[in-house]
Amino acid sequence: MSAPLLVLADVSKAYGGLRPLRVQRLVIEPGQRVAILGMDQPMAEVFVNLVTGASLPDTGSIDVLGRPTAAIADSAEWLAFVDRFGIVSERAVMLESLSVVQNLALPFTLDIEPPSVDARARASALAREVGLPEDQLDSAVGTLSGAARTCARLARALALDPAVLLLEHPSAGVDRQDVPALARRFRDVADRRRVAAVALTADEAFASAFAGTVLTLDAATGRLAARRAKGWFGRGGKPDPGTREK
């Protein structure tokens, strides 16, 4: 059996909220899709910073890809480490006056006026992968719908072939009628890529349509309780890969 990609054990991190972020235990297996309910946006940001090694927990341990984040020695090592993550977040700035293709070319080149033939081809392939139509590729990101803009964020998060996707409130700013289809699109992309994905969300509709495992965080204790929900079982009635009781 493959080793877990991500293990949090007895983690606590104070950040100025009413209480610290606490996680008793979380194990993410390769290819697993997990949604965690119960984290607001500031807490979700703290979680992402901890998992990516941008900050260290006050107590407890975080192992990513078989290595503790506390063992990252310097900024050069951290930059290589953080590339293993694809982060979908409103904190990841999109240049709204630039086109979809230009934004998606930025992970490959800073020469985007216009992008080279190769950079455009790579950016266009990412856009197609997440379901953005061809007629939107040259549209300014600021003119897109909430769902399309979120898909563009997903496309950019995939650019460097991450091992883990981290989704910070991905349905925020998306019209409610678009949420189920958006969640299924994220699910399908993660499955095709065979990439693990963790969605931090308050949106039960997104969680149920996206995740094979839905967990609810008890913020007071840090306990993550698994619950049966629509989307608990993957297609064909089989549990999502790596699902285990926490």
C-alpha cells in the first residue's frame, strides 16, 4: 500500500482567531478526495500555510510526502517543496485585465505580451482540461463568471503537475446553481490526474459533489468526524481511494 501523502497529528496553531486551529489527526492517501467542513476562510488559510510549510505548528507534527515540514532547511528547499502543491484560492492573484491564456501562461513564462506559441499551447491545454471553452481563452479574466474564474484558478494550480491540490473555499463567489457542476468538474480533474485533493469549505453542496470523504471539524477539540453523505461513495458504489476512519 502506498504511503500517505499528508499526515497531521495533534496539530495546534494560534493565529488570532477565537481559538487556535486544532487538528487531532488527518491522513490523506494518494488519489483521495477529501472535503473538510468547519473552517472559515482565515482558518483555511492557516491550514494551507501549515501544510505547505509556509509556517510551522505550535504543537504537533505535519508530514508531507514522507517528510516533516519542520525539516525544510531554507527558502530554496521550501520553494521546491511548495511546487508540489496546487492551491486554488482567492489569495492567488489573477491579473483580471489580462486574458485567460495570459494568466495561465504565467507559470511557464513572464513573456506574455503575447505568449509564445509554446506557452499559449500549454496554457490552452490547461484551460481545456478544466472545461473552459475556446471562445473564452482570450477574454479578460475579470469578465468571466464566478464559476469560470474558479476554473481558471484550478487550471493555473495544475500547471506544475502538483501531487496535492488544496482548495480554499472554492465555491465562494460562485452562483449557487453552478456549484454542483463546478464540484463535479473539480472531482473529474482530480481523478484524471490521480492527484489527492483537500477542499476546505463551508459549502455542503460542493463537499458532497466533490469529495469521496466528507469530514467535519470540531474546532474546539480538533477532531475530524467522517460522515456519510451524497458523494461518500465514488462512481460504481466503491469508496474513494484511501478512505479511512479518522
